[in-house]
Amino acid sequence: MAITPIAIPQGRAADLNPAVVRRLSSGTFSVFQLDATAYPGSSGSPIYDPVTGDVLGIVNMVFVKATKEAVMSEPSGITYAVPSVHLEALLASEARSEGHK
């Protein structure tokens, strides 16, 4: 498992504009890059520490190297997961906003 900044690459240089460049340079956050195969429907699955059982992250997306249709027969073997610290912050934020309603 590696920790990598997440940024969705653009298909062509012409797709880059000042707003996209700003978002890529300031809006990234670290995610887990797993050398594991996940398939459609795996999003939301927890990533566990095998020793402690702690949830480290939640599967968020899979790198697709060909077409979406080919992911079942030719998986890339690269999966990304959001670290649980981001999820804890999101849940705390949601709980606070629910308390204000």
C-alpha cells in the first residue's frame, strides 16, 4: 500500500484551464493506493489492518486502464481508498450540521 495525492488527470493538455490547474494544485489529498483488484460494487468496502482490525480506509475507486466494460475481464489491479481520517472528519461535520437542524 502506498499513500499518493489524488488528482484526476485530464485526457488532453487542451482540457487544462486555470481553474483545473488551481484545483489540482490546491484540492488534492492523500489516498491509499492498493495493489489489489476491486470490481464494480466494491466501493464503500472497508480496508482493515490485519493485526488490529482497525478500519484504515474505504475503497473509493479503481484505476481503469482500458474501457469500463473491460474492467471485469482485464482489471488493472490498482485500487484507491480514502483514509479513515477523512471519513471521520466528514461524519463529524455531518453530525454537527444535523444538530443544527
